[in-house]
Amino acid sequence: MNDLVVAVMGSVGGTAVIIGGLSAWLGRVWAGRILAQDQQRYREEIECIKKEYEVHFDGLKAVLMRYSESQFDIYRELWGSLCELKLSTDTLWTRATPGNVEKFSEQLNRTRFWLEKSSRFIEDRHYATLKGVFDEFEQFLIGKVSAAQLIAAWSLLRQRLQAQSGLAVDRWCRCGTRIRHCS
């Protein structure tokens, strides 16, 4: 009987080992297939998401390129206006006449208007810097207007003195020349 029990146990145990081995092998095969299917599905999802982002990115890139081109055009135009303002400033600095003051004032207003009109496309730090420069130009203009008024008043005074007395004119002219050079 002992032999029979051992034989039964041996055959049941052997069968269990065989079934266990087959189950393990079959589990690995199925796990491999399931893993391969999941990997394929995830790859397809990732590719789909990549394509969506590429389309979105291309759209953003096109918008950014249009914005950059517009910004470049704005800066180019603003630079031209600033160059004209510099020329007006140099002319006014050299000679403070009412005509030069008027030209400078008109160019300053045109350049300020151009800056305000284009402010959407101008970097904030550039906008703030230019606003500060224009405020300083405004102070420069006020000083030059005063100098131009002084020169105009001097010319009027000189004409009146010439009409009244030729002797005093020479002294006043020498003094007026010094005032003009100081302005």
C-alpha cells in the first residue's frame, strides 16, 4: 500500500509539476502578448498626441513669425523716426531758432505718436526707455524755446537800439554775441 500511495503521490505530484510548469509558461506567453499589445496601443496614442502637438506648434510658430515680422517692421519704422528726431535735435542744438524749435517739436510729436501707436509690438523695457527719453527731450525743448525767445527778444532789442542810437549798439552786440554762445 505504501507503494501505491507513493505512486499516486508521485503521479499527482508529477502532474502538478507539469501543470505548474505549463501554467507558468502560458502565463509568460500571455503576459508578453498583453504587454506587446499595451506597448503598441501606447505607441499609437503617443504618436497621435505628438501629431496634435506638432500641428498646434506649427500654428503657434506661424503666429510668432507673423508677430516677429510685424515687430521688426515696427522697430524699423521707429528707428527711422528716431533718426529724424536726432537730426532735428542736432539742428536745434546748433541753432535755437523758432523754426528749428518748431521742426523739433513736430518731429518729437510724430515720434511719440509712432511709439504709442506701435506699443503693442514694442518690448516693455524699450517702451519705458523711449518714454523716458521723450520726457527728457520735452525738457530740452522747453529750454530751447526759452533760448529762442531770448534770442528773438535780443534781436528785437538790437533793432530798436539801432533805430535810436548807433553808439550803444556796438556794446549791446558784443554782449548779445556772448548770450547767443551760452544758449
